[in-house]
Amino acid sequence: MQAMASTAARRVEKVRVAVCQLRVTADKEANVSHARETIAKGASHGAQMVVLPEMWNCPYTNASFPVYAEDIEAGASPSTQMLSAAAAEHVATTGRKRTTKLTERRCAWRCVSCA
């Protein structure tokens, strides 16, 4: 009974979330730049969390995975570097995004949290 009372007494906080839909092209640099602008726009409207589409930095095709894959463990990932920088700049959480990683001719999904 006491657990129910303490749960009811908790203060509910509102979080403003920007859910973004992006037009993606074959130009990865342009996609990363557009995503950064979109994150900035969401933050400027008061968003505390910005959610990007699953495939925001490359075309949504299986053939794109090995071409656009990034080695996030080597630190050579323009996508995760941009997400980290944008989160730090705008004090926003970019949540989780999926990034493809090329490993021994196979693509494996990695979930990356950048905040």
C-alpha cells in the first residue's frame, strides 16, 4: 500500500520530443549535415530529445549497408561524431540510432547511444 502512495506522489515531468522525418539521398555528407540542422531546429523549438529515422544517413536499401557502413569502434564514424557533437551543443539526447558496421564482409547492426 505504501508503494502505491509513493508512486502516486511522484511528480510527473513533461519532456518535449522532436520526432524527425528526413529526406535521405545517396550523398552521405549531405545526409549527416541535414540531420545536424534538423537536430538544431528541434532543440531551438525546445526539444529535449530528438529522434531521427532508423536509416537517416543512407538510402534505405540492403545494398547500401556495406557502402555506407562506419567503423564506430575505430572512431572513424562521421555519423556518431556528429550526433555526439550535436547532443553536446544542444544539450539534447539524440536517443538511440542504428548504425551499420562492416565486419568480415557482413553487416551487423549496432545500437549506439550518443549523449
